Amino acid sequence: MEKVTIQAPATVANLVCGFDVLGMALEQPFDIMEVRLLDEPGVIITSKDGFPLPADPAKNTAGAPLLEMLEELDLPIGFEVIITKQIKPGSGIGSSAASAAGAVVAANHLLGNPFSKEDMVRFALFGEKVASGVKHADNIAPCIYGGITLIRSIFPLDIISIPAPVLHVTAVHPQIEVRTADARQILRKQVLLKDAIRQWGNIAGLVAGFMKNDYDLIGRSLEDVIIEPVRSMLIPGFDEVKEKCKAAGALGGGISGSGPSIFMLSRDHSTALAVEKTMQEIYTRIGLDHHTYVTTINHQGVKII
């Protein structure tokens, strides 16, 4: 096989309280990538949609992981990657992770799947480092594994898939950009012990809620006392969106990744649509362009099409 086409899903990182350790894959939106096997070393990156993606593979979130893969393979081969992005860079729903994960899954498929999912996460982390300066797997892991994942450790990698009940996801992307690297710079370097204890309780409660199919526990645990109070200042209308979406029936939610997208979880599709309407009304009144998505959890991850 000389080429393959894949869909790489958007992801929600952190899931409010799980900074850098929890993530969830979404059915919509997704990037489409075509990867071709070359008979000479190197990586070629092409964008089909006009987004100004770096052509230098070492500076590209799809290219850097492939360079690491090629170095480990030590074979006289290369890859050409053609990207059609539907996940806007800087949106907070895993644009860089989709490129990185999609590239390594496609390349691995072309090579006959010599690498494990954990190996592919390890390679894809180099794409996240290009994007944010830090290796973090809370977008990468669910993009490759599908579903909800817990990243217990990065060094060494320890990724656990978390079962969850049926959940409907509503997301709004205000048309502003929040760069992950910038959103990390504003975070506090120290936290109070009482805040850390509360956060640990919420993370444990959220994971337990997923595993027990306990919607009420999930809702109670979707609270962040460390990251969200700082990052929410970068997102117009955040507090109003969160308050009114919960009043509309959402279990809860918060900032998706580093923002500016905001996500909400609901028990059923009709509630998710009511939450979408609430989001649209708020941003229309504010006068800020926005895109909304009503979707569910993607349990497959990157998909060969």
C-alpha cells in the first residue's frame, strides 16, 4: 500500500478538572489527511485548505512525529502528508493533536502496523511539543485510543482508557485564537494545598462518575479551582455561557483544552441542542462570530477511510 486516507478527530483536553491528564475524542469535527509512502528519506507537508501550516516538517505538528518515527525505523523511506483541516488551529479542540496523531496512525498503517498505540502516542508527542513547547498527551491519547483516556504518566507513558456512559457534547468556538503556549504562560506556578485537595477530589469523582455511569457525580465533579479561574479571563462570555448552559440542563463543562472553545456535557441529544441554542444566543448578543458543534464521544480514535 502506497497511500492511505484517515479522519483524525477533534478532542477535548482536561475535561475541566483533569489538567494534562484527562481527554476525550469527539465524533465531530475531524481533519482529513492523506499520507503517501515515499521511496526516499524526508517528510513533505501540504495544506489543502489555506491554513498557513509550516512547510518545514521539523516545525510542523504532523511532520515532527514522522521525523522521529523515521529516525527510529532507520529505513530509506519518507512520507508525504496532505492535510485538509476542519479543526481550526488555536480553537482549543485538539487541532495540533489531530495532525500529529493522524500522521503517525496513517504512517504506521502504511508500514504494516509495527508500532503499538503507546508507541504512536510517544511519536505524536513531538507534534504537541512543536505546538506548545511541552509534551502533553491529553489530546493525543484520546485521538489515538478513542473514547476518554487518563494519562497517569508521561515519563514513562501510562495511558488508561476510561469507560463512560452515553454523553452528548455541545461545543462553541468563539472566533478568537488562544495559543496553547500563551495559555500555559499565564498559569500560576504554585497552588494552595486546599485547592489541590479539592481538585484531586474532582478528578477522582469524575473518573468514578464515568465508570459508574453516574451522571450526577459527573456533573458535581466538573469543577476546576486551579486552571479555569485564570484561563477563563481570556474567553469573552465564559461565565455566562457556563451558568446558562447548566440552567438549560447541561451536566456541566468548561474550557476545552486551552480555549477559547467551551464544551458542555449532556445526558441526551435534546438537552445538547438546547445548550447549543443558549451558546448561540449569548455570542450573537455579544457580537462575536462563533461555530457550534453538537456531537458525541468518538470511541474509535483516528479512522482509516
